[in-house]
Amino acid sequence: MVAGQSAIIRGLKSELAKDDLSPHERARKLERLSWYQCGSDPMSAMEAAEEAITFAQRVDDPSLLGSAIVRRVAAKQTAGDRGGDAEELNRAVELLKEHGPERDLGYAYWCLFMDLAERAGHDSIRTVYNIDPASK
């Protein structure tokens, strides 16, 4: 993990410890925390994303909900658990297509691709990337 990323995570955790955060602010900070933790601590990232989903639903923010869903699935995939999230990812895609942000829409499509490729089997990944198993 990059030193700057550690500082961001510490800062977000410090902000989340405050009692005076609005539910919307708390959801946004949890979503960001999940993003920054995903590579180094996917289990904590999943927990933060799940909390962000709960708060995003409570404050009725479809954009934030779509982003938080993608963060949860991305953390799950980073932890090695791929497949079975297509329905949830399709929901996130629809929310993000309508409400943005566009950068998360692209990430949602990537996670959806990884989910469907896992369900289809590793041969489908070889096909997509045009990898000949005999060449290995």
C-alpha cells in the first residue's frame, strides 16, 4: 500500500469516528474507505461497502448506492470470491447509467465481466483475451 493511501484511510477512519456525521456523509466516507481498502484489506473493504449500501438506501441516493454495490463486489472479487453477483451488478449498472458517476459505471462493467467470466469458466477468459492454452 502506498504511504499516501494509508494516510487517506486513516483520515477516513478518523472522520467516521465522529458522531456528528450526517447519514449521507457517513455513506460517502464508507464508500471511499472501501475503495481505498480494497487492494490491501478486501474483507474490511467489503464491510465498509455493506455499511455504505445501508446508509445509501436510507438516504435514498441512487448514485451512491450504485457505487457502494460496485465497491462491495470488487472487494469480494479481490478476496478471490468471483461469480454469483451478476444480478446485483446489473442493478448497480442501471443505477450508475442513470445517476452516475461514469467512472464507477466502467468499473461496474469490469466487475460484471469478471463475474460472468468466472461463472462461464476459465476457458471463456482465455477466449476473451485470445490466449492459446497450448502456448503456455
